[in-house]
Amino acid sequence: MKWFLYVLQCSDGSYYTGVTTDLNRRIEEHNTSKRGAKYTKTRRPVRMVYSLEYEDRSSAQKFEYKFKQLTRKQKEEVINKVKILD
């Protein structure tokens, strides 16, 4: 099963990072359902600005932890580098 790390940009400009096996479902949950994260419920709508695919949950969570340790500027550099390649 593939796992994804994803980064959402909230309506207030802040970032939210998580992992999931289904990006579309998870974004929909963040925007509309009670299953979305507490953090994003008050910052809707959210939009995905970055994602990476991993072979397993452990790998995705390890990168999630590292990503969350970055400064905002560093996070934006990671996000923008991928956009250039897409």
C-alpha cells in the first residue's frame, strides 16, 4: 500500500502536514467533515500544495517529522522546488 505525505495551505496562510493512503479523501475530510484535523477545521478551506509518495507508513511519518521541524521559509523552499519540477 502506498502512503503519502501531504502539505495543506490553510485559508489563513498556515501549513498543515499529515500522512494518508488516499489524498483526495483526506483533503475532502479536511474541508468538509468531522474527520478533518482539529487544526484545519477553523482554517477552511484548505488546498494541497505538496505531496510525496512513500512505500510504507513508517517512511512517510519519518519525513513528516523532519518536515515539521523546518522553519516556514525552509518548508516553502521544499514546496517550491517540487513545483518547479512538476
